[in-house]
Amino acid sequence: MTHPSHLTRGLSCICKTGYQTLTTDKASITCQQCPTDRPAVSKDGFGCIRCPGSVNDEGKCQCLPGNVLVERDVNGNLLDEASCEMCNGNSPGLSVPNNSGDRCERCQASFINSSCVCDPPNVLAGGICFPPGSLSTNVNPSVNYAQLKLSVQSAWFFKNLYSSSAACLVFFNLTACQALGNMCVMNMHSFSGVSTDACGLFNTIFRARASFSSTQDISYWRVNLPWLYYGDEPGLATRVLQTDPVPIGFSFRGRNKNTDIKLVAAVYNVRGEFLRWEQVGGGNLQLCPQPTTKQAAAFSFGTAYQESCDLSVAELLGTHPEPLFYDVFMDLGGGENRKLLPLPTLVYNQQYNGRFINQEKIKNWYLSRRMFVVDTLSGREKSMSSLPKVIRVASSVKIRFQLVPRTQEGQVFPPLMTVTYRDVAITDINTQTVTTTFAVEYEMDQNEARIKTDTALGVMGGVAVIYSLLKTVNWKRRIASPLVNMETMGKFLLFYAGDLANVFFAVTVGSGLYWLIFYKAQQFVSVLLPLPAQEERFVTYIGCAFALKAVQFLHKLILQVSTDVFFIDWERPRSKTSRTVQAAGEPKRDPSPVSIWRTYFVANEWNEIQTIRKISPTFQIIAVLFFLEVLGFSNLALRDPWPTLQRSSQAYTPSYSLMLRYGLAATLWLCIGLLQVIFFTVFHEHFVEDKIRQFVDLCSISNISVLLLSHRCFGYYIHGRSVHGHADTNMEEMNNNLNRESESLCGQRGLLPNTEIQTFQVSLTNRLRSHYDRIREQIGRRNGPSRLIDASSANQFEQRARGYQTMNHFLGSIIDHAHPDMDYIVKDKLMFERVIGMEFLEPSDKSLFYNDEAHSFSDVLFYGNEATLLIFDTLFFCVVDLGSQSFVLAAVLTCVQQMIFRLIRNTLGRKNLVNKTLVDERFLI
């Protein structure tokens, strides 16, 4: 009993030929075969009837031309047998069958008054009788699908193109002109050498109306014609889009707050009939199914909006059987004197003589007006009820607002709507999908900001060159080498890399902070964020800063793990009473060996402070994540003007601005880091623990001085000579010595008499360094473990041990001024020398010991390079975040990076300490 079949479009079911429909609920259908005495099916499909004449292929009655089919009486009851009634085409009836063929209606006014017959040489088309020679009947009903390199003979164009064009040209029929304009829009507004296609015919009529008046005094909008184009003169797009501002201003806050973008559209159907005025939004141009609150965010000024989704082709065929056409305007308000501003439209697929002119520079753009969203009609080739061969979907609809340069009142130029269509060849509608995007973006002229940024980079980069040259000159002085060679050039580039990294970092952080503050805090709109494409140069600057800072960091790391270190032990052997008694009865006194444990202890403490910092890296990461993710500071980097930290899950969330995200993260990281440095420097080191000063105190208590040579002839000296003469003693004597010192009953710890200064920067003469190197050759490097060594390796160790003692004696005698030809003087650095970290004097006859109360020997530790480490961590965190858009991942990887480099520094620093001091690695724990 049930014999349904799929409709041609495949979207619903109908009964087979000869079967009537009993029930249907859209999801299912019930059919029943018609009896033999009434074999035909009524036109609505719900009844069976006898036919007066023939039956068509669909099993329904059909009448001869000029007749209408009557199946029901005046009360709507189905007749047993249908009848064919002829319409009276002569006066006074002047009627013809309507398009459905079920009733007679008066023939069109273009026919001869006495008859509805369009006699030759008149031309009958679309129910209208055209006089001969009105318009050539040789029209081109094809639709060009350039993406598929395909042309389709459209059934809709074939039926309506000539009649619409002729009615528009001859009778000035408004609906026909609108229908012709719609067919041009469906053909992508494209012009070609063929003047008989839709746009060619429209252009012919447009030129023919040149002498007619214009609508709304707009020269491109002729009377009774739709406004499709702005004109094709070069440079017109620039004048339209960048000359006259919109006569309203936008403000983000205050009494004059105005963030509503009001767009309205005049909606037409494919036949050219005006349907209604419609507010843009809520689904007409936004195809993606989203909550109303999120869709409304697209029309809040300053909110960068973008939504994308994949739509089913089958769904599009069902919801858009015919295209709707939109003329979009911006509502300027004004109450009774309401004004509308037309929105220029840029169709990305438009062709002009084979060129995609709207994909070229703005001076070649050809702006248009009318647009559609989905066209499933023009691609129907055989009939308008058949499945389309191709459909056309607006894959991208983008509305762009451009800010008037240097405006303080939130003025913008007329917004531009850019539409990109995608041609979809129909293969399997149930599996095919098409991606569509709706976006609203805002931009301003970034040339001024770019010039200022480049100027800052140029000026500061020039200063960095000079500063790097000074560093290189100072480095040459510190290594006592007057020659300029490749090593000198390499060193200059390394210095310049670090200084240029600081330049890039300062400029990028300053730029990011500028946009963050001025964009989020402005009242009247005066600045807009750079577009993602405009941020590429900024991201490049960040990448340069990170790469150069990484070079500087590795350079300093290598220098630190290759620093010369030597512990000068001032302890001297002390006599002890022997149990052996000589014959004369006097006790024999032997010198007691000096204990090495003090040296091991100082070396171990030096090893432990190599990677201490002025901040807590763990706290730094936790605090930054707390502010960004828990308190919601990350929402400040969203591409909207609202400085709110918490957002509703129901509200639309725009994308992040890379510039704001970097400026926010870098500023937050630096602020927390600087606060930590201040806290550790001012409070923690004074009231809790200061490991650097504790190490200096330990040296004094242990009677051991430390010489650190970071360069060949430059380094640092920690004077640890005990004021008590001995440190290798018992607990009681040690406590007595400390008490005497606390009560000022002994001398002061300083190198010079009656001074407390124990730390110095040392600039050595070339003679002293040469003598130092000759002794260093005797110490050499360790060759293996100290367990089970053979005689040869034992002799080597003895030679190194003697060399060590020689070095200890030599350096002690230098400090005691025992070598007049290698003597030194102690002096203060000039203020400017301390500021720039350089020395103006070059030691010639005597070495120079500069008083250094700032304990700058920490420069060979992580502690003295906190600025470099903090900036490197900041850039590493920001670069990972910009690449992953995840603060959590950036924090995790930054923590891992810190652990890795801390391990490398500790491992290599320990090996360097073992090699330079002969301290066994097993004592460095």
C-alpha cells in the first residue's frame, strides 16, 4: 500500500505515479494506488480523478494551451472527472491561464487591447508581449563558476533573463529591473566581453538610462534600477572608503557611550519583489547557529567578532530553496529625519574582463552593493525543480571599520563589507559540507605607529652599537690584547646581540603596554588594535629579542663555567709537642700540617651559591599563573575594549590579541620579578639571609681568600685573611676569636689597615698574569679518579699539589706586597666607571685593586646576572605562549627550562671548580 519515492532534490518523499497521498508528517508518508476508474492523481496529490484528456508523466491531468484545469467545484469538493476550460483571450475577457495553469487571469497590459495573442513580429516572453526590436532575444543564460572552471546553463536564467531585461528596458518595470539585478548578483557582478549575459544586459540598460534622474542624488543609482555598482573609474574605492567619515562617533564609556552598530537591510526575493526592511543580525547574514547573545556581540563596536562553522549542503538546500538579496545600510539614527548610510560591498570573486580585480590593490577595486548568502537556484540546469549542479555559498562575510586618523571623537570611515563566495559542486548532499565565516574587524592606520617603533629601534640600536663598542674596548683592555682580530669581531657581535636584545625587548614591551593601556582605558575611540596580519612584524621583533637574548645568556653561561678560581689559604703550620723525648730531656716540636678541610668547606659553599638568584623562580611562575588564570587578567588581552577580568560563559569571547597578550604577560612577569628583587634585596637579605655576604664572612672565618679571574687580566678578589692569624683551631679558641671580633678587640677584616672592605675588582698587569700562567701549567688538569692510582699518576698528582702550594705562596706574597715588580695599589672607581661597568685606566707597572662594596664578584654567578635571567625567562614564557596560546603550557616549559639550565650551570661549574682548584668532586655536595 505504501510506495513512496524520493523527491528529485532528495529532501522529502512523494508517492509514485498513480498513487495518492493519504497521510504525511514530513518524516513519513502513506500512499495508496488510485482505482482504475479514476487513474489520475489530482494536482495536490491527495485525490484520484478522471481526466478529460491526456495524462502527463507525473500521472496528472493536463490540458491544451490556453485552457485551465478544473478539479474542484466552487465549494472545494473534488470532482469525479476534471474539465478543461478555455480562457477567453478576446475582448471583453482578455484572460489567459496563470503560471500554475489552474485559473484564468487578465493578460498583461503589453498585449494588444482586443486580444491576448502576441502576434508576430511581437515577441512573447514571461507573459509579456514585447514590440519587435526592443531587445535581441540572443541572451546568454549561463552562470559562470570560476572556482570550478565550469559554466552552467541556468534554468532560472533561461526562463527569466530575457523577459526581465526587456521589461526593464521597454516598460521600466521596477520588479523586472530588480530581478535582472539579482541575476547579475548571482553571476558575481562580473563583467566580460559578452554583453548578453546578466551583468552585460544590466550595464546596457544602465547606460541607456544616463539621461534619467538619480535616486537619492546618487549617480550610481538610476531610477527604477537597483544600485549594484559604485563605478569603475580608478581610485574610486579609495575615495568612497577613506574620504568622508560617518557622521556619528563611537565611545566606550561615559555619558555619551555609543557602541551599538545598527545595520539594516532591504530584502528582495529572487523575482525582484521587495519583501521587508530587516535588522542585520540574528541569522540573516550569520549562517552559523549561535545563541542570540553571542550573535549580537558582532554589532558591539570594538569587539573583534568571528564565528565559523561547517554547514550541511542538504540543510542548505532545505532552508534556502531560493536566494534572498540584501542591500545593507548603516542606520545613523536621527528620529523622524532618520538617515541611512549605504555599505560598500567588495565581492572577492568578482571578475572584470577575466581579472579578479577585487583581489588586487585598492585602486583597482570595483565596489558593489547587493549581496546574497546562499544560492541554490542558479545552478539548476534542467528545471527549477531538479537538484542543482552547483550551489554558491558566502564562505566569508566580513565587515571592516576603519578609524579616521588622529580622531578624538571615535569617528570612522564608511564600513566595508567583503564577501567571498565558494562554489560547491553537488555530488552527495548528505555528506557534503561547506565552511562559512562571519567576521567584524576594526583597524586604524598603523603607519605612524610603525614609523615611531622603527625610529625607536633605530635610535636605541645605534646607542647599543656604541655601548657594545665600549664593552669590546674594555674587554680588550681586560685581556691585555691590543690586536683587533676575528676574535675581537666575534666578541663585539656577542656584546651587540645582548644589547640589541634589550632594545627589542624594551620596544616590544613598551608597545604592548601602550596598546593595553590606551585601548582598554580610552573613552572616545582614538586607537584600535592592529589586525592579526599587522601583528606579524611585532611578533618578529619578539622572536629577534628572544633569539638574541638566548645568545647573550649562553655567552654568559660559558664565561661563568670557565672562570679561573683559586683559594688562597693563609693558614700556617703550628708547632705541636712530640711524645719522643730527647736525651737532654727537652721535648721536640714538629710543625702541624695545615688542614685542607677549610678549603673544601669554602669550595663547597662556593659551589652551592653558583645558581642562587634574587628571586624565587617557583614563586614567580605560580604568581604569574595566579594573576593570569585565577584572577582572570588574561581577559584583558581579548580583542574587545572592556577591561573586565571575569566573563560570563554565555557571552561571546573574542580572540586574543598577540600584542596585548605579550604586553600583559611580559609586564606582569617583570613586575612580579622586580617586586621579588626589591623584597629579597631590602628585607630578606637584611633580616633573614644573605648568602653572598655570608660567603664573604665564611672566607674570613676560614682564613681563606678567593681569587676569581673572569678575564685574562681582570677578575675579583675576596680578602678572607683572618684577623686572628689562625682558623685551624678548636671550638673554644674559635668562639673566643669571634667574641673578640664582635667586641672590637682585634683588627678589622679589610685588606688595608683599619678598613672593612674585603671585596675588590682587580685589574692585573700582564707580567703578573704571565707568572700566574707559568705556575698554572704545573697544576694542569686531573686525569682520573683518586682511587687505586699507580705510581705515574701519583707522581703527577704530587707535581700538581706542589704547583698548588707554589700558587698559594705566590698569590699570598702578591697580596703581602712581597714582589715590588708585581705590586698593586688599592683605589676607588670613578662614579662613571661604576655606572657603565668599565675601567678607564690600564695597569702598566702596578696592578689595580678597586674597592668593591657592591660585591660584584657575583657577576660570575647567576646572582649577579638577574636582569639577564629575568628578561630571558620573560621572553621564553611569552614566546611559548604566543606559539601555543596557553599560559599554563608556557609556565610549565619555562619551569623545565630553568631546571635544565640550572642543572647545566651546576654541573659545568662543579667540573670547572674541580679542574681549577684540585678539590675532589666528591667533596662538592
